[in-house]
Amino acid sequence: MKTVAESRTVPEITAYTKYYEHDGMLRAYANRAMFLAILFGVIACGSLGFAIYVRIQPPTIIRVDKDGDATVVGARTASDPASKLAVMLSAAAATGDMASDATAPTDLEARAVLRRFLQHYLSYTPDSVTRNFAESLNMMTANLRKLTMDKLRDNDTIGKIQQDQIISDFRIRSIERSKDAPWTYVVFGVKEVHRIKNATEVTDRIVGQYNLRLMEERRTELNPSGLLVAEYSEQQMVGERDNNLLQRSELDK
């Protein structure tokens, strides 16, 4: 039979693990910690290497020519996906932001500018003459604008139009481009002038030739075509009456 002391000490001894089991658990924890340390070290080294690689890469330079074609300047080839993306983005930027500076005006834009200018300058009513003249003056160069404003002020053209209740209607018949000088056009049109004289309406029908020369400038939001009227003159072709509404430019004299 076991004594009381033996019965009390045996359960306490059996509660402890064996030495090799305890040492195995410590080694397992150490191996797991070592594996995680190596894994995190590899990730840190990879991140550092990628940051160094990105830092030493040269910047991407994109050249856009006058036609809006974009090319990547550098060692990257066209097969590089990053290079293709850069070219696509640069082409989109060229059509939006740089096309205004690189693309020259076309003949169609020039004809549209001439048509809009003549409609504002030669078609008006007593109520709209101030606004129409202002819009047409904004389409001129600085020299022609000053010359025209001085002539309108000296002749009191706006005051006469409002006083005599003059209504002018202008219609363009044809627009021809001159071969003598660039951006020079000859416009043929008919202008009908209605006025009140001695309580009677008088109508003058004038067929005229209008000589205009345009000048290029930088495209802007206010002037998307990049064209301004640099010279303007009128020449009456049919009709004997030459009233004060005919505005001849002093630049052609």
C-alpha cells in the first residue's frame, strides 16, 4: 500500500510535461518567428529595390509636332505598354490643349469669319447697330479697329442710323480667294438700305465688292479660329447712290 506522502506527490509529478516535449514547442515557436522575420525582410528588401528602380528611371518626355502627332523621347520602344499609354494621353492632350497652337486655320474657317464679320458690320437696325458694330470691331486687328472707330465717330454713323431709322440688310452672293496675297478674299454681296425720309420709306439696293484680308493670331477661347480682319474696303458696282454707310479702309489707299 502507498503512503499518504506518495499519493500526494505522484499527481504533481505527472502534471509536468516531459523535457523533450517542452523543448520541441520552444523550437517550433522559434522556427515560426524566424520564418516570419525572413518573409518580412524579403518584402522590405523588395520594396526598397522597387523604390530605387523607380527613382533612377528617367522622366518620360513626349514631343508633339505641329500636326498633333505625339512621340516619346527616350529609350522606350513602341511595344512598351507604358509608352503606348503615354502616347494616347499625349494625343488626347494635343487635340484639346495644344491643337489651338499647332493647327493652322483652314480656308473654311476663314470663310466663316468673313461671313460672320460682314453680317455684323453690314446688317443692322437702329436698335442693334451698337451691338453689331461692337462685335465686328472685336473681329478686327488693333490698327483697323482704331481706324474704323475714328471714322465712325467722325461721321457720327451710329447717330445718323438711329436718327433716320435706317435698316440695312446684307446678303453674300459669293466669296472668292485671291491669289495675290495670303488670306485675301473678294466678297460680292447685295446690301439693301431702308430709311425714312420725309415720312416716306426709301430703299437703296447696292451691289458691292468687298475686299478683305485676314491675319493669323494665336487661337483662344474668344477667337477659336485664330483669324482677324486686317484690311477692309468696299467698292460699289451697281447703283449711282454712294451714301455714308459705305466704309472704305484707309489702308488700301
